[in-house]
Amino acid sequence: MPKPIAGETRADYLSRCIPAVIEDGAAEDADQAAAICASMWDERDKANAPQIEHKTFPAEIVNIDEERGIVDAIVAVFGNTDDGRDVLHPGAFAKTISERFDRVRVLDAHNSRSVLNIVGVPMAAREVSRAELPEKVLEKAPNATGGLWTQTRYLINTPEGRGVFERIKERAVTEYSFGYDAIVAEPSMGEDGRPVRNLREVRLWEYSPVVWGMNPATATTSVKRAELEAEIDELLARVAEMEEKLSAPGDEPGRDESGEDATQAGPVDEPPTCSDKAPDLDERRAALLEQIRLQGGI
């Protein structure tokens, strides 16, 4: 049976293949011959399809809009060698972002078997310089030369998109992986004397929130900015209220409610402290400060 040849269209191939299949006796009629030829064409497509690779990074979440389900994140770092012995270089995403970003998808763990596995919409992406990388990235990857910043609107009106967004917001998911074709890749020897693959141009197909990552260079920060700010505001309001009560005349040691000297009337209770009025205040303050420290500030 004839095989597809380079440069041949599907229609040209079928018009050439169907008579040959019938003549060879491999099909009983034209419909069966057409089915056989169509199957051979589909197999040819599979054989020539690009081999999509996946690369996973712990993500640096730089901002979250809880109301609209938008997440800004650095999902790739340039210049450092990941656990797969690959090094991404500045410019690797430039062409794919400028020419075909509208075809990039946000999937649930690379699952493309159903449209229900699309959990978000890529809104923007750009390569950022070393100067734009968060401090935590540079701490783990001192040689980092930049990274890939993305802005994603998760489909929070769907159960799939809402589930993924909530996990990112709560820091249950902190890593991303992207599916790509290596367009320009060059081998070289790394600083440790072992071979590495330098990825200088990639074709981006999708990126996905995943469970575990490959590149140790990044960390998650500022995931719950809005919640932290609200809790701090509440804490400060409580402190201000207690300070106002403590400064009232009736609360001065040795004075009664009228302000008269009451030292001769018997022992006077010590004035209430912040701990007495709100025993959990110091604990909450310490917990908030620790959250802020771990998440890189707000």
C-alpha cells in the first residue's frame, strides 16, 4: 500500500491511495479503502508530530487577585542547571510568545484529554531580567540571569479552575511545569564537568500547576497578600482600641471612675494589659510576622 510522501496533502494522498488499495485487493469497496488510507495518513501525522517535553519549576507566586482568580507567577528561571541537566537561556521564549501565545493553554498537570482539563487562560507572558527576579530566587540560584513571568486568569466559575486556584492560593500547589518543543538546543559541559543541554529557543505549548518540580531555584511568596493585609488591619484596630481604653482616667492606678484618689479605699487592681484584654494578641502578632517573613513580605 502506498505511504504518504513529504509535501503531499491529505486529499492528494487519499486520491492516490484509495485506487491502489482496491487494486491490491486489500479492501472490498471504496469506503473500506478510504478508511484504510485515512488511518495510514493519521499514523503518518503521529509519527511526524513534535515530541513535547515537560520541564517543572517551583513557582514564584508574585501576586494573586482573589476576586478575579488572577495569578502572577515566575514559572521558569534562566541560567541555572536544573535536575534534568538543562539550562534555559534568555530569549528562549521570545519567539513563541510573540508569534503563537494565543495557542498556549493552562492545563491540569499536562492533561489534554478533555477541554475540562483547561483550568485557566494565559493573559500575558514575558521574559524578565535578573534585576526583576525576587530575592528568594537569587538566593537559591545566584547565577540566575532572568526568568519567565506569566499572568493567568483561572476559571474560578468552574469546579476544575476553582479547585486549582484555591490550591495555589493556599500554597498546597507551589510548582508549575510547561510543555515545550526544544527548537534550538546545544550541548556543552557544565561547571561541574558534566554535560548539560542549553535551551536557547523553545516552542511553548502549555503550562500546568503540578505537584513536584525539577528546578530548585525558586520559592513561593505573597500568596495570601489580601488576607494578611486584612488581618493586620484588624490587629492594629484592636491595639488602638485597647490603648484608648487604657488611657482613660477611670483606668489610672489609684483613681476611681470620678478621678478621685482611691488609694485609701483598699487595694487597687493593676491596670489591664494587652495580654489581659486579648490573651491571643501576642500570639497572633508573632504568627503574622512569621507568615510575612516566610512569604517574603507584603
